[in-house]
Amino acid sequence: MRQGWNNLPRESSESRWRCPLPALAHAGGQREGLAALGEAQAARARKMYAAGSSVEEIAARFAVSRATIYRCLTT
């Protein structure tokens, strides 16, 4: 039985550890993929914050984390 495991192709065991979606792989220290908020949503979030809405309220409205809203506000 042990010989059966040794005869498996090496790539089949290594493929489990690779990122299943290339868009989520890290490249150059930055994460690639879709942004949590589009440009229009980010602009709306900035306007809401300027109007006095809290970060928690904005995050709940767009169903994202507070960290996402803070990133949006700093860019």
C-alpha cells in the first residue's frame, strides 16, 4: 500500500498547495483581484463620511469591513 503513494505524480500532491485562483495569488507583494468597492461606490462612501456618517454605518451599507472603508477614505 505504501508503494502506491510513492508512485503518484509529484505534481498532484503539490497542486493542493497552489492558489486555486490566479487572481488571488500575490504578485510583487500586492494582492491581485477585484476591488471590494467600485469607483462609484468609493465616491459615495467618501461623500457619506463627509456628511457625517460613521465608518461602521458606511461599512454596513456596502456590506464590507471597516478596514475596507478606511482604505477607501485614505485613497
